Amino acid sequence: MRFPAPIGEDAEDRSEEARAAVRNVLEEIVASANEAGWATREITDALIEVVRSLTDANQADPDPADDPLGRDPIREQIGRGEQYD
């Protein structure tokens, strides 16, 4: 399943296209989950939670690709009262 590229130029058109594309993809996901034995409510609840999590992550770091490479979590904790074995 491939997500279609936007066609419209203006924000309203793109928003409409995005909603239609998302609906189509989600309907496929729900149908596939139903075939596997999941209830629609179980899947829609899971989707809502995942979307919330993705939204929170995006608000915390809107462009993770811009983060520096080679982070060193141990060095980042030096002086913050954390100790590693």
C-alpha cells in the first residue's frame, strides 16, 4: 500500500486530499485487521493511541532528521546526578 503524493497546491486542497488518502489507508488497515481476527473497535482505539503518540513526538521534536548524529546518552547525563554501571 502506497500513500499517494499530494496534487493540490493550496492548503485547503491538500488537507482534503490528505484526509481522503488517510481514510482509504485506514479502511484497508481495519479490513486487514478484521480478517486477522481483530475487532474494529480494538483497531480504531489502537490507531487513536498511536496517532496521539506520534503527535506528541512531533510536537517534542518536529524534525528529528535535524538532530545531531552520534548522540552519547552517557555523556549527556554527566553532571545530572545519573550514574551508569
